[in-house]
Amino acid sequence: MAVLGVTAALLVWMATLLFLSLCKQVHSSWKLPPGPFPLPFFGNIFQLELNNIPKSFTKLAERFGPVFTLYLGSRCVVVLHGYQAVKEALLQRRNDFAGRGEFFLLREHKDRGIIFNNSPTWKDTRRFSLTVLRDFGMGKEGNEARIQREIPFLMEALRQTGGKPFDPTFVLGCAPCNVISDILFHQRFDYKDSTSLRLQKLFNENMYLFSSPWAQLYNIFPNYLHYLPGSHRKVLKNVSEIKAYALDRVKEHQKTLDPSCPRDFTDCLLAEMDKQQHSAEPGYILDNIAVTAADLLFAGTETTSMTLRYGLLILLKYPEVEEKLHEEIDRVIGPSRVPAVKDRLEMPYVDAVVHEIQRFVNLVPANLLHEVAQDTLFRGYVIPKGTLIVPTLDSLLFDDQEFPDPEKFKPEHFLDKNGKFKYSDYFKPFSAGKRVCVGEGLARMELFLLFTAILQHFRLKSLVAPEDIDLSPIANGFTSIPPHYKLCVLPRSQV
């Protein structure tokens, strides 16, 4: 009888806790945007497809409108879906929505660096980093020269495949890795260098694991799943290894630092740290510099690499697009001159294809998590301080009014009736506002120059019929992961 009494008491206690939790959620939701009814503890996770959360957001937006509320476990999330809502939050209300929601798989980067920093130092870190990056040519002629110097090495690596089938993952990754490494550490790797390949393997593996259903669950229930076996352990280990690599490079730079003559981005941050050493609240410590470098190395390598890889697969699927690209490249640049940024003005079709690849690839569909730093009135709703914000990017890139037949790859989305390049304000694959990707200018320049150079020198050959190529991502969570594939690249002089 005593056991039954204890059991009954426990059940009553648990039921009371669940009831109180539910009441708290309902009460706090009175002034929030509408959304599906949440379950205690679980929230709305059963209304989401964990292997394709962006798709779930689209379906919920059809039911509840462009601004709606979800609970991921106990975390309150407001989703913004569609051009008007995203633009209003990120651009017109940029200060209110500039916080960064915590991404638990990258807890080692919490309150450090640029991308995942939500501490009081994030604005100063980002502002100073952008200034330094501009000084080292981010988005300007300095970076154009860096990319142009790297092009012959990439062409030689592709030539060495001998026209045989190969996996392009790491060959294509070496070029952006070397460009960002030169900016950060004044360092360049050989395409077979073990350190470079190891870093790319870690980046590639993490991107895939970030997008897995287990990663989505871990970011919802980190305290419960942290000690269980699972892929999160591999991610956390990889993140630690990448950070350790960046910290080693920073310490090496510190030993040979000449503040009056900085060699690269890292030297500039170290010089700033020296200036602040007697400050009451120094913004730069070695750990912050290491995480900042790791953030930029990861983002500057893997996002461009994945877009290049996905882009070549798309061109294998649509050989008629490749033919038009060859024609325009031959007419404007010819067979031997290194492509330049100024060529883009005379190459509207190439420019349109590069933009359409980025739109179609939809690399970061749900954006990175934002957060409101204070109670915020938005469209008549009250969004409490600390609420997570998801300003979806796929809702802009796949808007069927701006881009007819958005599920189809159509370069015409970025061409007017006269065949001239047509800009779209819905094209925001790098996000917008105060948290826009710091490397947007570099990435756009790399994609144009590297795609152009590859197609200037090579013709792509698929191992299967174009109609048998499936462009569906193999994972669609944090990012859209391209399928694994092999291809052949044939020197155009031999075709």
C-alpha cells in the first residue's frame, strides 16, 4: 500500500508540473503570434519534420500566416516567413532583431567570435573585424587578386584528374580554403596538404551532422541528450579540433608579431588585443581571436565549397545551360585570360546562372537563429525578451511571385526580356541586416570567378544521363547538403 501511495503521489506531482508548464506556456502566448498548440516539455516538435524543418515552416506559414509561434521543447520561437516579414525584421527593425540565438552544438563558440557571439562584445568584435577585413581587401581588388592567383592551382588540380571520374568535394574546397587562409594567416596550402584536407573533412562532416535529425533534437534538448551517445559527440569533438588549430595559428603569430606591420587579419586582432590589455573590459583575448578566426575559416571555406559542388552537379543536369555559359565565356574572355570581376558586366548569362545556383541551392534555408534582446512589439504582437527568431531565407528565395516555378532551376529568374541581368531584392542567401554574412562580398566574387574559370578551361561530363541526376539535398536542416557524386572534367582544347 505504501508503494502504491508513493506512486500515486509521484503521478500527481508529475501531472501538476505538466499542468503548470502548460499554463505557463499558454499564458505567455497570449500576446505572441498565433501558432500550433504546444505539448508540455515537447512543445511542437511532433509537428515538425526533423529531416526537413524548413519544409515544416512553410506548411505552418500556410496555416498561421507569415509570423507564427512555435515551441521547440521549452524554447519559444517566432518564425518569420516571406519577404515582407523578413525584410521588416532584419532591415527596418534591425536593432530589435540583431541578437543571436544559441546554437548548442557550437557551445565552445558561445559569446566569442563573430557568427555565434551574443555577448555585449559582439558588435565591437564584428565592427573591428569588418574594418580589418576591408583593409585586407574583403570584397575589393585585394581579394580579386587573391582569387586570381589561386585559379591556376585549381585548374592544374582539375587537369591532373586526367578526365577520369573523381569526387569534387575536396578539390573544389582547396581554392576557397586557401583564399580565406591567406586573409587570416597569410598561409597557403598545397592541394594535397594533409592539414588542409583534414580541416575540410571536419568542415564537411560538421555541415552534414548539423543538418541531421539528431542535431535538431540536440539543439532542442541539449541538457538531456548531452551525455547520451550520438553524433553530437562527433560534432563537439570536431569543433574543438578546429578551434585548437586556429588557436595554434594565433599563438604562432603572437610570437612573431610586429604591431607596426601586420601581415594578416590575425596580426591586426593581436595588435588590438595589446592596445586593450590595460582596459577595464578588454574585448580581445586569445580565445576570442581564435574563435573569430575559426568562424571565418569555417564559413569562408565550406559554404563556398558546397555551392561550387552543388553548382557543378546542376550543370551536369542541364548541359544546355553549360553550353550557353561556354559561348559567353569564349566571347568575352577567350581561352586563356584569367577572369576578372569587371567581366561580370559583359556576362549577364554567367551572372544569372551563378545567382540562380545560389537561389536554387538554398544553402541556409532557415537562416541562423536570431534573438530579441528586449520585449519587442512587432505587427501588433509582443515578443518577449530572449525569444528566438527564425527569419527564413528559403521563403524569399522560393517566392513564387518573384521567381515563377521556384522549384525549377531557371537562369531566366535573373534575366530581363532583353537578356540583361535582372537584380532581385528577394535574393538574400547571405541574410540581411546587422547579422548579414561578413564574407558576402568575398563569396560572391569567388563564385563568379571560380565558376567562370572552370568552365573556361573544362567541359563537364556526367557518369549518368542528365535525366537520372537527382538534385535533392541529402539533408536539409541547418544547411541543404548536396548529394555525393563523381564527374569528369575534360580540357576543352581536347573536345
